[in-house]
Amino acid sequence: MIDTISFRRNLPVGAVGHRALGWWGMWMLIATEAALFAYLLFSYFYLLSQSQNIGLPATPPSLRLALPNTFILIGSSLILWWGERGMRRGRMMRQLAALGLALALGVIFMAVQGEEWRNKTFSITEHAYGSLYFTVTGFHMLHVLGGALMLAALFVWTALGHFNAERNAPITIGALYWHFVDAVWLTIFGSFYLYPYLL
Amino acid sequence: MKDTYDNRTPALSPADDPANAARLRQLWETPPGLRGQLATVDHKIIGIRYLVTAFLFLVLGGLEALMMRLQLAHADQHLLSPAQYNQMFSMHGITMIFLYALPVLSGFSNYLWPLLLGSRDMAFPRLNAFSYWIYLFSGIFIYTSFLAGGGPDSGWFNYVPYTALNYNPGQGIDFYALGMILFGISTTAGSINFIVTVFRTRAPGMSLNRLPILIWGTLTASLGNLLAVPAVSLAFFMLWMDRRIGTRFFDEGGGGDPLLWQHLFWMFGHPWVYAIVLPAMGIVSDGLPTFCRRPLVGYTPVALSTVATMFIGFGVWVHHMFATGLPALSMSFFSAASFIIVIPSAVAVFAWIATIWLGRPVFKVPFLFFASFVLLFVIGGVSGFMTAAVPLDWQLTDTYFIVAHLHYVLLGINVFPVIGGVYFWFPKMTGRLLDERLGRWNFWTLFIGFNLAFFPMHISGLLGMPRRVYTYPAGYGWDTLNFITTLGAFLFAAGVLLFVFNVALSLRRGEIAGPNPWYASTLEWAVSSPPPPYNFAVIPTVASRHPLWETHLPEEGSGRSILDQGAPLAEARETFGVTALDGEPDVILRMPTDSWTPLVMALLLTALGYGALLRNWALCGWVSVGVVGCLLVWLWPPAAPAKTLKYRTMDVRYD
């Protein structure tokens, strides 16, 4: 424990990096959203184990669209990380390009996922599996949409010159959320697309 | 906007510098008038709003309870129809457990936290305003069900299939389901705010082991809520989808399972029970020692047992489901966990008793409430311990014994500390003390009324009287007990009236309190009553758990807190950001000004709730666009100036 505390030294003013309150707030949002997806997946596994016939299709779902789509999402995270590294060295154009690219990949992901939904032979009301599949992937889709809007806003703000190598907390915070949305997809992909192959 | 982003060494100033105070007042004061009030982000104003709103809901829930007690005063009465009675007990539970019990504690915490922590506001002042508005609107939302054909009628736990569309075709359940999602947003926003506040915006030197227990309580409750609330929001969303979209989550015929509802509900429900008592236990842990004239015995064990209670609290939810036919192994595990959770609670009880025992109690009204809380907690705890045993639970579940247990717990651990807390902090909030003589009458009426109402329920439960029945036949031996319960309920209601009367009277004629009428030890008592809008003229430097008792407590260490001089941080709305554990300043935070966005955001989300209720998807779509626009305005960053590289040379590492 520190007995004497001194604040008589040079302190940054305002939102800076990981000292920004928003950075902490975003981690809290991620914690509660992670819990939400944990409960969604709990519902899926609970019904799989407890219910007589939840309507799981006889053959495991096709990976033809879902697997490439997963890589698209991972790629968008990597690009964002690359942009942030550049930004810390003052390369704001690279950051701008990374935000634009990540946003484009996010939009492609949503379009492909929409196609995936159209290809399904069951509906949300048909059986519990259908309800779960569309609700869980729907929740994720909403989060991708939210993340994409966030990236779009950050793109505009970066273009307007709101950020620089030192003052860029909103970008770091937004990127954190985007990485989280991608991580969530991996758990959904594992549960709904890969797990049935083990059954 | 010169110097918006920069770095600087904070200036030092004496606390009583009038120029400084004037500048701070100009920066922080909410402008008068309705517009100022609607846009304010002052945590003290928001805290009092939370308290008043929660009390209004307490009165509403109390009126519903009185109607039920009139109905049950004698056998075979028909004041209420069975359908009306179902709505009464459902809305009574919803109102008390959701709309009163947590918000009232959030009210205390909102008002007190920045004062206890030695800072100027919560970490996210606008989010704070938003969480209040959406709480208020969610309560109104649920209550508007009465205007649209009837309220929810399946209990606060809302079990499927009672609530499935084919058994419950009205809209009451939809109001409840969507209203709870709005309420969950409020709780989550509030929890995030509390957690970040405690880790980031404290006074220099306020290390984690110097936090008042109230802060440990609310912090623990907030962490619990953060992880538990999504379960119930999701469950209610799924239920609404089952009812109005046609999904099959809880529909056995479609491969769903009604028990999934119970799991999700109680995974949330039991941590929630701790969320609505731990901050109240914190109120006692901080208030009681003030009236025992000594620090709390066992600060560290009490803080740790607070956290441990919540941790174990996530592993006991199945004890609400012992009668649903689960495997014996599962029941054994959850029964054992429910026994173990008694241990941290007992640690706290012994700490309170030891504090009274080793102190020199001053029998003021708050002391009466806090001390009686210990007794009621023990009674409620013992009846809870009894029902943790599976065989006994099978005998007692769904009887009035459980009703007695949960009311001893919820009124004993929530309402008594809350009213005691109002007696304790009313002088801080208003500058005037509540009347002591009226307060004693108030306490004894509540205490006797409460025990008269709820103790006999143990017996009527043991005699087999089931919960949630709208009437009962004579001759089962329940008649006298029920009549006594009804008398007690009305006596308790009289006590609440006395309390309201005391508040109304003392607001105008109460004795002037001064900064520290109870000679208490924590930082909120260092400032004037009521505190100025900026809380502290200079940010204090904290060196112990009891900054105002340091000269009397040699065993508390040699450190001396500094309250009479410090950093005024008066260049804009500013406060210190500190390191999470030690409380060492690492940034000067810019705090947001008053804003309309929180209110607009809450209105938009409420409109989204009504849109979903009416299944008006066009409305939902347009409102969603509004939500995005509102968020953009809310989060729009200030422009960064060209030169911000100076602080690269400073002595702390910038990462």
C-alpha cells in the first residue's frame, strides 16, 4: 500500500489510450454481451441434451459458405489490428484504409450470412432448433451491424481529422468491440457448424 | 477550446479559496428550470430521483399488498376476483423486486459514491442520467398494461407454460417481457457505471482496501448484475418471441422445454437476490459503526464475504427448482452450495454483532433500524437455511413459509437498512435532520407491524396454506393467522405513512444538520450539507479508511488524509483518474456537461418497446434509425488539436 500519494506531476488531460474511461466501459459492455451469448449457447446445448427432438437436421450444416465467411471476419480483425499499429506511428491514412477495409469485409460477411439464411430449409418457427439457429445467428448479425456502424462512424471521424497518433481512444475502443464480435462468431461457428459433426 | 487536450501538473490550492469555489460552481451547477433539470447529469440529483421514484413504486406495491391482505383477512372473501388477485400478486412482486429494491439502492449509491470516493461525479455521468430515465420509463411501461386490458398475472417469476400464448392470450405478459428488457438496460448501464467508477475515479490514495463497505456491496452487486441480467433479458425476449413471432423455445411440442425458462430465470434470479441485499448490507456496515463509535469489526472478512456471497450466489439457482423433478445429483450439489453460502453471511452477522458489542452504541433512530436489520436477517437466514434441505423444501415450497422467508429477507435486509439509511443520510442530502421522536414512533410501528404481518406466515405455511391462492375455506386453522397478518400489514403501512410524514415535516422544519451531525468518519461528511454541485472544492488525498476519525484512531496507521488543500481541477469539468488498485492519479479526466441525449435515448428505446408490443415494425425501424442518430450525437468526439505530443516527456509511461 502506498502511504503518500503525489499528484504533483505532469498528467495527461482527457481520454488517453487505456486510461480513457471508455476503454473500461467497453470491457464492461463486452463482459455483459459475452454473458448474453453464453446464455444463448447454454439454451442451445441445454435443449440439445434435454429435449426429445429439437429438430436438429440429420446431416450437419454445410460449411461451403460459413467457413469462408469465418475467414472473412477474422481477416477484418487482422486488418484493423494492422491499421492500429500504423496509427500509433502516426500513419493515419493507413488507419483510414484499415477502417474502410474492415467495414467492407463486415458488410460482405453480413451479405454472405444473409445468403446462408436464405438457403436454410427450415424456418424460425418450425422447431426449437430453427428458433435457436436464427435467434443466435440473428443476435450475432445485429452485433456485426452495430460494429459496422461503429466502424463507419470511426471512418468518418478519422477522415475529419479527429484523431492522431496520440489521441485515438475511440478507435481503440471501437476496434476492441469489433474483435469481440469476431470472437463471438467463432463460438457460434463452433457450436452450430462444427459441433454437429461430432454427434 | 484552447488546451482541451494537453498535459499539466495540477495546481495546488487551499479548500476555502472563494474564487475557486465560484469557478467550480459555474462549471458544475445545473441551471435552474425544467430544461436544466431534464438535461442534468449531476449524480446527486439523479441519486435523489432514483430514491424518490423507487419509494413511489414501493407505495404502489404496498397498496397492491394491502388489497391482497384485505382479501385474505377472512376466509371465503370476494373483494377481488381470482383474475384481479393474480394481477395484484404479480405486480406486487414485479414492483417490489425490480422497480423498488435495486433502484432504491442505486439511488443511495448514485448519491453517495462520488462523495465517498472523493471525486466529482460518476465515471459516465450521461450514462447515469440515461439509466435513471430508462428505469423510470420501464416502470411506467409495465404499469401501462393496466390501461391495455390487464397486467401480467403469472407471478414475478412468470413461469412457462402459464405464460405461453395459448394459456395467457392477453397482452399483460408482453408488457412485462418487453418492460423487463428496458429495465435490464437500465440495470446494466448502471452496473457498468458503478464498476468503472470504483476502479477509475477515486481520490488519490483511496486504495481498494480503504473503500467503504457500501462500495464493496454495490460493486459486487454490479459485477453480479453484469453477468446475470442478460439471462433474464434473454429469457423474456425468447418468451416474447414464442408468443408473438412463433418460435418454439419453451414449447414442448416443438422440441423446446418449459424448464429452460426456469433455468434462465433463476440463473439470473438468485444473483439478483444478492444484488438487492449486498448494497443494503453495505449501508449497515458503514452506518452501524458510526453509532457504535468505533470502526467496523473485521473490515477485510466482511469485504471478502461480500464478494464470496455473490460468487457462490451464481451456483445456487436450482434450489428454486427442487420440486421440478431434477436428478438427485443435481439437487445434492445445489443443496450443498445453498448451505455453504450461509458461511459468508454469518461472517458479516458476527462482525455487526461484535461491532455493537465492542462499541459504545448511541441509540439514535438509524441505529435502531440497523440493529434490527441484524435480527431480521438472522430470522430470514435461518428459514432460508431450512429450505436449502431438499426434503424440507419439498414440504414447504409454494407455501406461505416461503412467503415469510422471502419477506424477512427482502424487507429485513433491504427495507430496514434503506429507511435507516434515509434517516442517516437525509441530513447530508437536505441539510436538515429528520425528527428523532417521530423517527422512534416510525421505527417501532414498522418493526412491530412487520413481525406481526410476516411471522405468522411461517405458521400458516407449516399448516399447509399455499401461496398465490386468492382465497381459502374456513376451518383449516388459517383464519386467525391470516387476520393477524392483515392487521400487521396495515400497521406496517401506517409506519410507512409516518415515515413520509416525517420526511415532509423535516424538509421544512427539521433541525439544521451542519456538515457532520453524526460525527461519522467517511468523506461525504467532510463537505457541507447539502454538498455543493462540484462536491469537493479541492480533491482530497486519502490516507486511511476513516479520513475524519484519524486523530481518534491511532491503530488506523500514521497516514493523515489531506482535506484542506489539494488540486482544485477547475479548468473545466475535471476529476482525477487513478490506478485501479492503489489509487494513484494517472490522468486528469474531462467530464461531460449536461445533455439532452440521455433523455432522448431513453424515450427512443421506450418507443421501441411500444413498437415491438404493437408489432409495428415500421415504427421499430424508424425508431432504430433515431437510436443510431442519437448515439452519434452522444459519442461525437471533440476535434483533436494539432500539437499533443508534449506529454511524451512526462514521468509516467504513456501506453
